[in-house]
Amino acid sequence: MTPYATAPADSGPTGWFSKSEAWLDSKGKGAWIAAMVLGFVFFWPVGLALLFYMIWSKRMFNKSCSRRRSDHLRRAHVMNPTGNSAFDAYRQDTLRRLEDEQRSFETFLERLRDAKDKAEFDQFMDERAHKASEERNAPLDA
């Protein structure tokens, strides 16, 4: 019996589509948009297909793929000890404080968005109730 040769499960992109997708991801959202525009310029169905793919895969509305990767690499580099324990402690404290501030700011923005949404909804409901009361009080033309 001969053993089967199998590729490792994590061997990366294999087809031309996967390779081009990985290449565009490494370049960021701008590369996806440029590819879509060029697709529209040279052969509009290709541009349309890229637009649909970007929307379907949520690449259009998410942060750039390369930005996520660089953020991860930056965090990994920042966490390396320098050998100076006082500086490392200061850095950890500062990073922790900045992360807390970021969380509190994001919470504030979420509350602000919720308040704006509630105000817009309340305004809509008031206008709707006002229209309904006007329609009830309007004289009927016979």
C-alpha cells in the first residue's frame, strides 16, 4: 500500500483567485477599490463582479486587511521586553491607561449614537402623531 501525499491544511492560497485575493488583502482596501475601478474601465462585468464580491465578503465596510495585520504586529512588537524593568513597567501602565481611555471613548460614542437615534426616532413619532391628529381634525369635504 502506498501512502498518499497530502498538502498541509495551512499551506496558504493555492488557486489564482486565492492568490490574487491574498495579494489584494495585503495591499489593503485601496487595492480592492482600484481593482474594481479598473474592472469597470476595461470590462464592466468584471468591475461589477468585484463590487458584489467586496460587498458580499464585507471588505467594503470593514477596516483594511493590512491594517489589521499591522496592528497585530505592532502590538506583538510593543509587548517585547526591552530589558529596562522601569521602562517596561511604565510602558505597560501607559498602554493599559490608553486602552481604558479608548474603551471609555468608544462607550461614549456608542451612547452618543444611541441618544441621536432615540432623538431621531422620537422626532419621527411626534411628526407621525401630529399628522394623525391633523387628519382626524381635518374637516371632511363632501
